[in-house]
Amino acid sequence: MTTTNWIDLCSLDDLVADSGVCALVGEEQVALFYLPADNKVYAVGQYDPIGKANVMSRGLIGSSGDDIYVASPLYKQRFRLTDGTCLDDDTVSLPSWATEIAGNRVRIQTA
């Protein structure tokens, strides 16, 4: 049986609306994106597997159809915020984590 843990990560006030910030979860760098219109925080890996650098929180948020994505600031590949899938190259992806907003706090789910 696998157990999951919710970690209290930060306050909503620590995030920038419609933009990304980087957080350290254990030893993992995580890019957090706060979309207040949806009252949702997304969490994906900070490491860009194509550009080979920890830069994803500096990417631009966009949408294509029903997909909300972050475009890498290096080579502009688009990664879906819901699951980390690369929309431009199906051989790469970012790790992603479930998040929740509880009051004014952001929590992230870890294994």
C-alpha cells in the first residue's frame, strides 16, 4: 500500500499571480504556477530536460485548446501544467505534483 503525504509548502501571498516561482520540496526544485482566475496552483519540475537547466518557473504561461502550459524560457517547448507532458516533443516530460489550496496555504502531495 502506497501512502501519500501532503506538505504545507507556502502561503498564497508567496506566489505571483499568473506567473511562476521556484520552491524546494525536499531536495527537488519545483516550479509553482498560481492562476487566480481558476483558483489553482500547478506544480511541475523546475528542470527543463531539453535546455538542461533549472528554469521552468521563469517560463510563460499560455493555453492551447483546453491545455494550460508553461513555455520553457530557453527553447520555448510547451509543457502541460496538469501533468508535465511536452506538447511539442512526446519523448520528454516534466514531473508533476498534485496541489491544493487550503485557506491561504498551498499544499503539495508527495509519495
